[in-house]
Amino acid sequence: MKTTKIENRITYFMITLGVFLLNIKNFSFFSLIFGFLLSLLFILLFQKLNIRKFKITKLILLIISIIMMILSINQISYFISDNMLREYSVITISITLLLSIIILGNKGYHTIIKVILLADYFVFFITIFGLLLNFPYVNLSNLSLNLLKTNNLFKETFYYTFLITYSYFLIYPISNTKFKIKDLIVSSSYQILLYLLIISILGFTLTNLYEYPYITIFKKVNLIDFVERVEILFSLNYLFNFYFFLLLCYYQIRNILENKIIKDKNLKTALILITLLVFLTSILIF
């Protein structure tokens, strides 16, 4: 059974949102604007040339996907350890996540998308509710000229362009769904609005100071007095969407390997070795 166009579009929206939230400190207002335009240009060009059919493209995507898994498993493991499961080590969390990814990632693209959508429908409702509760804390005076500051516009723009463009390869070519310009417009517009909302609540300085500025804004919310750390509830999409990004990176690797790069009988062995490489590298480097 194939996934529908709307399912792939929602998944793209959620995945790009996840990588955006994780790296929000590394972006500026102009980098989001320029990054959106460059991403659109590259994606349309890649789609026009059908670039994924070339073997060199598959090899590059394979290498990038492995690197992204290494970086992602480290970040998500530390996030869980710091904010949710402080009694567990990063190594234990990493192993658990990778095992779940191997199991789910081998179920097929359709199953993965269904799991992502099932989680995101629930998470999206909670997120919107949480953002609405934050509106009383909005201070438009925080949207000053500081908003235009940037540490390195070229680096920030390149990084945002890379993340959004790479997310395209995780969804559309694999699902054989045609990319629509409005998909990127909706996704990037929401991210820009969310960026402005966070700046208006925390201010430019604090947004760049906090490790997780998106989660920090929910600490202001006092929903129920006896519920502790309510920000974790309202920021589940941070965890879920980034986990699903990691899951799709794994499936990208699997998809590339099983398409004439290695023989079917060696696929499982190759995936186990790559997963082991990801785990060891993430632990040793970081």
C-alpha cells in the first residue's frame, strides 16, 4: 500500500519542523528567508534533473545519512538524558533508540509514515494548545533591530538550506510523490512565525543563550499547579519529530543499500554494521 500525497506532505512538514527546532539557535531571521529561497531553488533543480537516479548521488546521500544519524543520535540521547530520563546514561538511551529504529525501520516506508502520522496528530494538537497559552507572554518590543543580527549569515543560510533540502530527499524521492512549492512555503512560513514567536517571548539574547529555547518558552506556562515540568508535555514534537527524522535517515540508508548497491543477503549485515558504526562514532566523538 502506497502512502498518499497528503501523508507525505504532513511528514515533510513535521520532519523539517523537528530539525528546525533542534537548531533554532543556529539561525537568524535572514538566514531563514534566504535558506527558504535556496532550498526551493535546489529542490526544483534536483527534481527537474531527477538527480537521485545517479549512482554518485546515492553514494553522497548514503554518506550524508550516516553522518546525520551520528549527529542526531547523539543530540537526541543527550536531550532525553538532560530533560526526561536523568537516571539513565546517554549510552543506554542511544542503544535503546537505535534498537527501536532498526526494528521499525525495517518494517517499510508505509509503516514508518503511518507511525509518524499517528504520533504527530496527537503531538500537533498539544503543541498548538501550548503555543496559544504562550501568547500572553508575547512582547512585541523584543522584535527590535536585534532580530536582524547574525553571527555568520552565509553559514546559517547554508546550514538551513542543507537541512531543508536533505529532508526533501527523505520523503519525496522515496515515496515517488511530486514535490509542490506550497509544501515548502507552508513549512518554512510556520518555522519563521515560530521563530518570531520565540524571539518575542524570550528576546534575542535569551533565545541564543538557552540550550533549548523552544522548550524554555513553555516553562512560563502554568496549566495545572500540581503538574511539574509541564514544558515537557508541550514540547513532545521536539522529541518525536527529531526521532522520526533519525528513523527516516536510517530508512534512507536502507533504501539506498537495497537498490543495487549490495546483494539482498548482505543487507541485514550491512545495516547492523552501519548502526554499530553510528553508535560507536557518536559515543567516541562526543
